[in-house]
Amino acid sequence: MSRPRLLRRIGISALALLLVVAVVAAVLAIGLVRRSFPQTSGEITVSGLTSSVSVLRDDRGVPQIYADNADDLFRAQGYVAAQDRFFEMDLRRHITAGRLSELVGPDGLETDRVIRTMGWRRVAEQELPRLDPSTQRYLRAYADGVNAYLDERDSQSKIALEYVILGQQVPDYRIEPWTPVDSLAWLKAMAWDLRSDYADELTRARLADRMSAGHIADLFPPYDAKAHRPILSSADWSPTASERTAVKKATATSTAGPDRQSPGAKEKAKDGGSAQQESAQPAALTGDAGPAVNREASVRTAYAQATSAVRAVPATLGQGDGIGSNSWVVDGEHSTTGMPLLANDPHLGVSMPGIWYQTGLHCRTLSKQCPFDVSGFSFAGLPGIVIGHNDTVAWGFTNLAPDVTDFYLEKVRGDSYLRNGRYVPLRQRTETIKVAGQKDEHLIVRGTVHGPVMSDVVTSVNQAGSAAPVRGKRDRQRYEVSLAWTALQPNRTADAIFELNAARNWPDFRAAARDFAVPAQNLVYADTSGHIGYQAPGRVPIRRSATPGSPPGYWPAPGWDPAYDWKGQVPFEQLPHVLDPKEGFLVTANQEVTASSSPFLTTEWDAGYRSQRIRNLLQQSPKVRPERMGQIQMDTRNDFAPVLVKQLLAVDLGGDRFTEDGQRLLEGWDYTTPASGPQSSAAAYYNVVWARLLNLTFDDELPRDLWADGGDRDRAAMVKLLTQPRNAWWDNKLTPGVVEGRSEVLRQAMVEARLELTRSIGRDPSTWSWGRLHQLELKHQVLGGDGVPGIVRALFNRGSWQMPGGSSIVDANGWDASEGFDVSWAPSMRMVVDLGDLDASRWVNQSGNSGHPYADHYDDQVDAWISGDTYPWPSTPEAVRAASDEELTLRP
């Protein structure tokens, strides 16, 4: 995607914002820009504190907070986060509560409908009383600190510049006090953006009436564990026989097999359909390679509605094929320091300000009552540190991405739906959505035993219900699609954050991981005693496949048959883990966790190009230097490119010298993708060829919203297709009467790429560079979109920058081939932790720590982040004090 979907969903209309253009000049003239800048030195009285708190900031504005007790520590964290980033916090809570329309008007309605239907905030409200009492206390202290900051400001213009601009359109908006539930609801947004398989499951369902199952399967190739090693080898971890048996029993085939009937088959007299229609999926879903059977229009429309609904949710962390991460850890025997080294760079959406907020939290005296001496990356609005290290333990995250969502096709009749042979009442409630400048909207939310009915909440798509042929017969059923998702069940992930922050060793770390329910992450571990480890946490459902021969969750399931309901979750003890692997290092980059099929986690792994490249680079040195860890993070080699380039160089262009100019660039290319320099011309040509190849191969048969994006799945699919020169995907369906093959499509891609680069950059290939195409603009999530007047966007957006790297590359400045070459996801931060000397650790943020435009720390880390530079990361009291530029004392 070329920009976060949030910009599309809530971008304020140009007409409304024309009213503020005149205001902008006044804003700059009278100094309103600076009114919201926080006080960062001297003394401030903060209500609720029991003792003084010191806030030390370095020359990048990173706060290191010191307190005598935990309650004061988190109260101060809330106060300081509000100082730096309250508008971001306010926006996030409006999104997660389904109240965006109150802040931005009718542009937020579609988002609000979908999130109210899922009920994110309702789930968070259920979670709060179930959390550990200490977690509840920390959340309350954090909220009190936020509110103490809000209370001392007598004008919203002193909180954030955004309120000045938005106030021209929504003059009645008033900031509400912060609550613990506001913090918890943010965990739902995290889980939503980092879930797995939901899009692929719906994609397969939508394509089933267009093409055969074999044709669809070409788009979803299995993981190649021989070419790209899983995280854990069989020597590291394998399930015991008893574990395999337990999972097998839970997923055992029920009586609803391909030759047997489900309980719903008995309802054929009520439904007007045959028993076979009730119990079986359409032929296109059974795995045969024959032509797809025409599927019922209501099914097709229901799937399209569900797809639109899930895409209506704004991308708070980012969306797309590239949303993943790199993390790896090396033990002391393989590092030059003699102690472990740990690296992490999560790949998320790009925005201004960046997603992460750097913070340090320190109890002046460590004790059971105040066990925190931790620093790292947090989210504004959420207490604690999400990724980082304390004084003994470091940890990193990459997205595990197990399949934690399933869609169910529901037979609805009036206010009831078919369930186990009889119709039962739908779960219903009415939600009232307040819309700035308009009357309230009332939304009826419907749900089944599986979850909310997602096909209800896209008003632009008419409800299905017309008759359509199914296996040659008329079936007047009406279908809806519901969503089962683990994050809609109350959990204790908030407890896990504080447990991680206070962990002293591997047992403590695993105990914290046990509570980390959603979003499930690959957790890598290192400690000052020299140990390294890995743990897969998370709530992973156990279920059986709705389609014989397909993995669980691969296709939407018939909701009327309880045989396909979830059967509990994988026990924590059965999730993959290892301490001190024999190989001496661990690499997690969203690839397959283990070659074992038990427990079943997902089939939708990243294809493994990044993970294998990191492994290869680590193995080049017998001992890894701390500096080398950072160098690997900036590696731009495209490891898929050699496969494609071999085929491109073999194409006979028939003396077309104009196109041959581009082809010759590939002969000396080293497969790196720098923004500029000698190799950049070839990188530019290759990437444009790749984009055109995807379009010519896939997009003629796919709906516009499913066009190939060029990520790891498309690379894996192309590896197979390149070995099959007459595969049906090569034939362009837009050229009837002509059947293209591999060579012709490759030739066309090179011809079109040469023309495109000539038009966009110039005729001379020596002037081409990847960075001139591949650019980054950091956009504000509300006031940075295309519908906003340029004078307003200029206040908040920053860029553009020419960028190296790309999708499925270690330096993952990703782009969506269906949209263009602009960066749409990237490393959201980088860190390297040195367990031999924590003060020698390094870090950098994507933008800066402040959310205030024109503040010193709004974008002061961008240049370092782009170039691969990092900053010292002090953590001991002496190092923090030595690096400090300012000190603020918060007094009771």
C-alpha cells in the first residue's frame, strides 16, 4: 500500500479544511505551534504522586523516569507520554472505541461501524477486572498521570496543534479524561494489525467461483523449509508423542466427512436445499483441479462484504504483506564480546509521528514492590515497555502470525441463524455512534456463537438474497459471514507486559510469555548470565478443517455445523520453545517456526527470504561483532532476484536494442537495492520489471483489490511458475485468441519497464536510480492525507526521502506493486542490545520521540534511521545521567 489506510478512511475532506487555510497562517504567526510544547526542566507539581520523580531527557528527548515506588513510576510515565504525544493517544482511543466520528466527523463512520461490531472496547472492559491487581493499579496510575497533565492545561491548543486545526471543523469537541480501558483497548488494535490468514482465507473463498482449486493453490505455495530454515530445528524442539496425540484427539475428524452428513443436513426440508448441499463445500474447495462450480451469488457477496469490512479498519500499526519483523540473538560463544547480542527491527507502517515512543522506567531501589529497571520502546497510551531490556534480561518481538481468525458462513433467517439442526436467536445489540456535525447513527450489531457478523457493516454493498444456481438447482438461501477471533475473548496480555519488564531469568520470561495471548509474537530472549532462548506464546485455537485435504482455517467453515467450531486452544506447554540452542543463535523473521505439523499454527508463513539471508550473514563470521548486528539490519540484497534474473537474461528480445539497454543492466547486478550508486540503476530496472511482471501474470484474473503486491507470497508463487512455462497463469485473459507463455510475458514486462523508466526518469539508463522511484513520506495519520490542503499537510508531514531496500529484504522498506513504488512499511525502529555491557547497546526510532510538529524531537532521528546509524542507549543510572541534557522534577 502506498499510504496507511487510515489516511484514506479518515482523511478530512478538502472542502471542510479550506476553512482552516487562513487559520494556518495565524497559527504560525502568533506562535500557537509552540503552545503545546512540554516543559522538560525545572519543577512541576503533579497531583497523586506520593514522592518526587525525576525525568531525565537526553539530546533526543528520550525520558528516563526515576521513582521510589511503582505507582509513582507509572503515574509519571502517563504524565510524560501525554506531554509528548497526547493527540496520538486520543486518536488511538477514538479508533479502538469506535468513536472516530466524534473526532473527525462522518469520514470516521465506516471505521466506527466495523469496530463497534467487533466490540473492541467492550472486550477491554471485560478484561480489566480479570487482570492481576498490580496491573490494574499500574493502569490506573498511568491514567491518573495522563489526567494530571490534561487538568493543568486550560486550553486544548496547549495540548496539541491538531486540536487547533480540527477545531475549525469540529468546534464542539472536548477532550475526555483518560481511563485504564483506553490503554487496554489499544492492545486490540495491535492484535488486529498483526493477525494472520484472515485476508488469505477470504481471498481463497472469493476466488473459488472464478477458478479451479489448483489455480488458486498456485497463489499460496507451501513453505519451503529446505530453502529457508525454520526458526527451530528438530534438534531444538519437537513435540512429544503425548502432545501430538492430544492435538490429534482435539482435531479428530467428526462424522461430517466427505461421505457423511453433518447435523445440518437434517434441515433440508426447512431450508429448501438438499442434504448434500448442507454438508459439503462447493467442488472448487475440495482440492480438485477441474473448473470451478458457479457459486451462489449470496455467498460471493457475503465474502465481498466481509473483505470490505475488515479493510475498513484503519491500520494503526500497518497492513500488507510486509508487516513483519526481523529479530535474532547470538550467544556468547559466537559473539566477540563473549556475551549474547540481540537485534530487533519490527516492520510496521510508516507515519508521523512514528509508532514507537522511547522511554526508560527505573525504580530507584529495586524490590518486590518496585521491580522495574527497564528501558526500550513503548506505545504512547500504554504503560510499561513493550520491547527492550531491563538490568538482566533483553527481549525482542517478531510477528508469529498464527491463524487466530476464522470466518464462518452463516444461514440467517430473520433474527435467527441455523445452528446444529435448528434456528436459534442471533445475538443483537444497538450501538449509538455520535458524528461531529451530524445526527447520531444507530447501528444494530448481530452476532453468532462464532462472533460478530462482519458482512453487516459495509453499507456500500447491498445485502445478498437473490436466487442463483448451485449445482444446477435454485437455492434461495441468504448467507452472512461471521468472524471468530481470539482477541475478542478477554485475555491477560496486559499482565504479560509488566511481567516481561520485571523478568529476572528464563523461568520468569516464560511465565510472562504464558500470559501473552494476543497478538501472538515470536519472543527472543537473552540475559546477562549468557543464556539465549525462544518462546512462541499466544492463544492459538484448535479446530479441524472444513474442507477435506485442506489445513484447518484454510477455507471459511459452515457455521451451522458445530463440528467446525474451535475446540479450545493449544496448551502453552506444547508451544515451541528452546533455551540455549546448539547452533548458538536464533533467527526469527516471520518464517515457519518448526517443520513439525503439531501443534498446527498456520500455513501462512512469510516465505523466508529475510530469515535465510540473516542466517547466511551470521554464519559468515565465526564471531559476530555488535557493529555487525547493525550492518545486517541494513542489508539490501534481494535473494529472490537471482532466480528471476536468470530467466530475464535468457529472453531473446529480437534485436530490440532499446529494451536490451535495460536487460544489460542485470548482467552485472549484485542483487543489492541501494537508493543510489552504481548498482541502483539495475535495482530500479529490476523492480519495475517485477511490478510489470506481476501485473501481466496475475492481475488480469484478480479483482482490483486483490492485485499482487509483490511481497513474499508472490515471490514464492513465481518460483514455481518460472519452472512451468505453460502454466495457465502466464496466459493473459485480456488478450482473447492469444495464449501467452512464460517467455512472452517476461519479454513484455521488460519492454514495459524500459518504457516506464524512460517516461519517469529518462532515456539514459545510467541516470536511473532506485531511490528516485522508491521514496518515503512520513504522513500524519489525520492531517497528512491527500484530501487535506497542502498548507496543512506541510505542518505535519515530513519527507520525501529516497530509500534503499524493499519487500522481502532485510532492510524492509516495503512497497506495494499494485499501488506504486513509494514506501508503505519499514523498520519502525532498530535496536541492538549488548548483554555484556548494556550501556553499549544502540537504538534508533523511525521519526522522533515527540508528537509536536516543529519541536526539536519531532523528526530528529529520521536521517540516522535512513542511513543505518544508531544512537547510544544508556541504561545504568550513571550513563543516563551523563547523557542527560535536561531534568524535570515532578513533585507531589
